[in-house]
Amino acid sequence: MPDDTRPITAATTHHVDAAIVARGVKKTYAGTKKSPPKEALKGIDLTIPRGSVFGLLGPNGAGKSTFINILAGLVVKSAGSVSIWGFDIDENPRQSRASIGVVPQEISADVFFTPKEGLEIQAGLYGVPKKERRTMEILRSLGLEDKADAYVRMLSGGMKRRLLVAKAMVHDPPVLILDEPTAGVDIELRKQLWDHVMTLHDRGVTVILTTHYLEEAQELCDTIGIIHKGAVQTVKPKDELIASLDRKTLMVIPEEEVTTLPPLGDDARAEIRKGAIYIDYRPSITRIADLLGALHQAGIRVKDLSTVEADLEDVFLELTYGTDRA
């Protein structure tokens, strides 16, 4: 196989600074007589670090799937530039596509082939020579070795999800993109799938994840990008992103039951839940001492207290809807 079409592996491309770089990426879908053109992406600027587990988050219709489909070569961008593992998708389409494996949101598998046959066909489509194929090794790593010769229609939903990951890895790409990979999967299967994916990451694969499960992104991702209405709202390391939200919750357990709360200032919002007082406030504006002072003046004696830090859901809501949880 010529050098310019050889699968690009993480081991041979250490000179690349980023897994994916997008600059000014736009996508406008043509309108019809009944509807105007739709601008799905409004100039995406995004750099995804090599070796990261990158979470691309956003509400439905934000543009996540459009962006992923551009990376996969399924959608043609209207403007801008994209490079994957150092290869421009316009100037080097074969090399850029060889650098990624995409696990689609929808389960799609040819039910007339076995997993082994499906992987062999997929490897052939990517031009992987037979002597370099790792079909059984990949199936084994994803817990599908004993199903290698079973028909796909006989596999469970969780096994089909894992098979999609296996098919995405047949050409040994350094970047793996998972679009809502655990949608509709029960908790146990979700954990199994992520154990397999993180094993791939430990081997050097860059993982890009879109998910509606914010707790999943918070647990797995080290860098988060939030996209909303076709534009990138922010990209930061996860811990830095969560810390950037200027809001905390003070949980106060009173010595005696409280039914009404005193005024705590314009910034603070408070409610009583299961006997505890939850006060949502911004540390840059309101001091804990002032909140406790207001409670004391109202005759509320404090038995215990603790602060609850913001989590990824708070950040997501703040950046996409301009609100957060009380």
C-alpha cells in the first residue's frame, strides 16, 4: 500500500500538536420555498488536544452532529478549515479520514454478516492489508471474541454498541469519535463500554465524546467544549471550567425545624428541602458570614453547614440557557 494511504497511528505521529483543529467552520443548509436557509454552524473555532478525552456538549440542535459529520466526510462545510491529526480534510482527505474512527449515534450493522466478517470488510474498505488486520484482537478487547461467528441480529443492544466501536478501530486510528454512544444503554453496559474505550485511551487514542449524560462527561472527560446555537461557548479543562462558575450552594442544617426564611439579599436564593436550608449564592458578591449573620438575626441556630461546589450541569445550564440550579 502506498505511504500516502497508510493508516495513521498514534505511534508514528508524535509531531502533531493537536488531534483536531477547526477554524471558522460554517455550515448553512439550503432553504426551501417553505423555510429559509438554516445556519447550523456559525464559525466554529476549536482545538482538541492530542491524548485527551474531550467532551463536546450542547443541547439538541446545537450543531454537534453536523460538526462530527464534517469531520467524518459525510457533510461538506460551507466555509472554514479543519485538520485531523495534522491533515487538512480538503487537501488530504484520505489521510485525514484514516486518522479517525467514528462511532455513530444510531445502531447500524449489517445483520447478514458476523462480527468477524463485518470487521474484515471494514478493514478492507480502509485498505488495511490482510496480514496487518487485527480482527480477533479487537473483538477480544471489546469482549466480543465469543460472538465472532454469531450473526449480528443475535447480538444484544450493548454488544452491537461495542461492535460499532470495534468497526471504528479496524484501521488503528489515533482519534476515536463517539456520538452519544451510551444512549439507551443500561448502567451496567454503559460502564462496560466505557471501560473498553478508556483502555483504548490508555493506549494513546484521543477520544472525543458527545453525550447527554453530564455526569458521564464529568467523570470521563479531561477537557470540555460547549457548543450552543452553532457556536462554541467555551473550551476549558474540566476542573477549570467548573471552577469558573461563580456560584456555590451553602447547605445549612438548623437545630430546630424552619418553615420560613429571612431575606438574604438580592443575590442569594434559598429554599428548604428535607429540613435543610439550601442557599444559592455568588462568592464574588455575597460572603458566607453575611448569610449566617442573616440567619442568626432571624433566630435560626445552625447545627451544621457545608458548601456544595458547582458541577458540570451547572456550567452547562449557565452557558447554554443563562440559568443554573438553585
